[in-house]
Amino acid sequence: MKILSRALFVLFIVLGMLVAVSNMQRVEVELWPLPEKIVLPLYLLIVGILLAGLVAGLVLGWWIGFWVVARTRGRWRTCSMCC
């Protein structure tokens, strides 16, 4: 298992390096309500979007899990067949 996790880690690092090297061109990002334009390398935009999606998924999963556990605990306490 340790070898597999290290191999996957190296694979993701290599893929990340390939994305960074092949997407060095600059892009201009304009966020509608803000008057400023941001110029950054394309690979930073890609990594930023992936990271934002990862964080949003983790937060959403934690939030849903919290409410499922809270609701399950409430049902367990009101169960008439419990000890």
C-alpha cells in the first residue's frame, strides 16, 4: 500500500509538472463586478480552479455528513427498541 501511494504521488507530481510546462502562456481573467483584470499563467488558473473545486467538495461533504450524523443520532435516541 505504501508503494502504491508513493507511485500515485509521483504520478500526480509528474502530471502537474507537465500541465505547468505545457501551459505557460499568459491569460487575462476579468471578474465581472470588479474593474480589475488579472494576468496570470494558464497553469495557475487551472490549478486554482481544481483547488477551489476540491475545497468546495470537501466542505460540502463535511456539511452533509455532519447533518446525516446529527439526524442519525437523534433517531437513535428516540428509538423505542434501544436499551
